[in-house]
Amino acid sequence: MKVLDRYVLREFTAKFTLVLLSLSGIYLIVDFFERIRMFLSNQGTAAQIGAYFLYEIPMIVSTLLPVSVLLGALITFSVLSRNSEIIAMKANGVSLYRMALPVLLFAAGISVVSFVLTEYVTPFTNQKAKHIKFVEVQKRGTEFQVFGNNEIWYRGRDGIYHFRHFDSRTSTLRGITIHYLNPWDGAVSKRVDAERAEWNGKEWIFHDLQVATFPLGGEPELERIPAMAADLPEKPEDFLVVRKDAEEMGYGELKQYVEKIQSQGYNAAHYRADLYGKIAFPFVSLILAVLGISFSLLRSERSGGISGAIAMGVLIGFSYWIVFAVALSFGRSGSLPPLAAAWAANVLFGSAALVLFLKIRT
């Protein structure tokens, strides 16, 4: 590696690290004051509070990596421009594209790190943080057991409940089986199978039921019912404790879950958009690095300074997140194809980055 490459990379990594640590610290402080009342009201211990925020760190870092790369690039090249170092490099025949190469390679490496984090680290740590919050502190969901991608089993007041899928967006349970047990001997007295159950704000309405009753000493009785209200004590928010969100699954696990619910005839658009988003998101660091470099090098050598670079970085990062979040929400609702929704922000900002990068006067 040439001396110039090492110098540019050292300057960039110093700014990148400072930005990442600063933003992560701010995020943790804000999150701490937002959640501390919940911990104190539920008598959470200092160990639980510390463990919760420790498990939050990988998610925070993976979220802030792209904007840290962007701000790091903007600040680095703005400082080089302010100190007339870019002019000196150009005078010695160094192409601006060549000067930007180590930063772009570093950003590509960050994209790989981002994917590894979201695939192998944050799903585990997010689950642990969720368990501390809901189960250890709020004492919710201790009776639930989850097997094989969100299948819920638990022992209820009157029997054993099994749900294949819970959709929190529509408050709908699907693939329902309930075994009601005799209190004196534990034998099955009735079995209810239902295609789905919907929460109407007050109670669960079961649809397409098949009810099998097993009277003592008699023949089983089978009845089909189109719809009926069911005595299910849990509300939709109770199932949030055990439902796995996309952030709690890696790409491989989420892909298996999408295939599973599709094979069962359920709408998987919501999860498919998140699945494609897990591939699209790691590229953000590289795209924003190109944008940051381009904006810095296209500005005049003395304009704006560090404050201008930071303001530009915040504006670009905020704009990206708005576009990404809105497009992904359209994909989750089915208004846009999931693949297009996940990649819309990358295509838009990537195209802008490429156009600006090609305008740089080398």
C-alpha cells in the first residue's frame, strides 16, 4: 500500500471511528432515558438494565454504520480540501478517483461486516434484549414456547394451544389447534381446529372451525362452524413477546420462514420485503461513501468547512432513511413488489452517487 493510500485511509478511519462512537453514544443515551422508566416501574435490576443495553449495541452499530461511513467520507475529504492537500495531490498527478480508492475499499469491507452482523450477531442479541425486556423484567410470555419459525405452543387456562403463525400487523392468528383438557384427569375433552382468528378489539373471532367433542363413555362428535367468538384470554400484544420479527432472524432463517408460510397459503409479502431488505441494506455503506466523496470533491476547496460537511451528511442520511422506510412499507403492504421496494432507495441514491462521482474533475 502506498504512503498516500495509508494516509487517506488513516484520516478516514479516524473520522469514521469518532463518528460511529459519538452517534452510538448519543443513541444509547436517548434510548436509556426512554426506557429507564419501564425498567424502574417493573423493578428491573441493574444487571438486567446493563445486559439489555449491552445486547442493544450490535443493532445500534449495524444501523449507524452507513451514516458513519457517509459522515466520515464527507469530513475527511472536506478537511483535505480545506488544507489544500487535494490540490497538492492533483498537482503531483494523483487522480481523485485513485485518491478515493482506499475509502471505497474500506466502505466495501464495511458492507460485508454489516451483512455478517445482521446475519449472525444482531438476530441473537435482539432476541436476548427482547427476552430481558418482556420476560425477565415485565414477566410476560413465560408460559409460551416457540418452535420452528414462530409456531407458538403454550399451556393455557383450559388446555393446550397451538398457532402456526401470528401476524401482528392484522392481529390475526392462523393454523389454530386447541386441545381442551378435563381438569380431573387431563384427558382431551374437546379439540378445536380453525383456519384463522381475528381480533376485533374486544375478543377473538375464529373462522372455519372444526370442533371435535369427546364425551365420557360416548362416541366423538364432530361439528363444523363458519365463525364464532372464542374464549381466548390472551390479547394480540401478548403474542408479541414470542413472535420473531425480521430483525431477530438472519437471511437464511427468514428465507426458510417465507417459504414455509407461502407453502401454507399465507401472504408473505411483509416478510419477503424484509428478506430482500437484508440483502439491499449492506450496500448502503458503499453507496453513501461514494455520495460523501462526490459531494466533498465537487464543492469548492474553501466552502462550507466541517460544519457544512456534517450538515450535508445528516441531510443525505436522513433523506435515505425516509426513502428506504417508505418504500419498504409499501412493499410490506403489497403496494409495491417486495424486491422493488427493498432496492428502491439503493437504486435512487446509487444512481445519484454514480452521476456525481463521474462529474468529479480528476
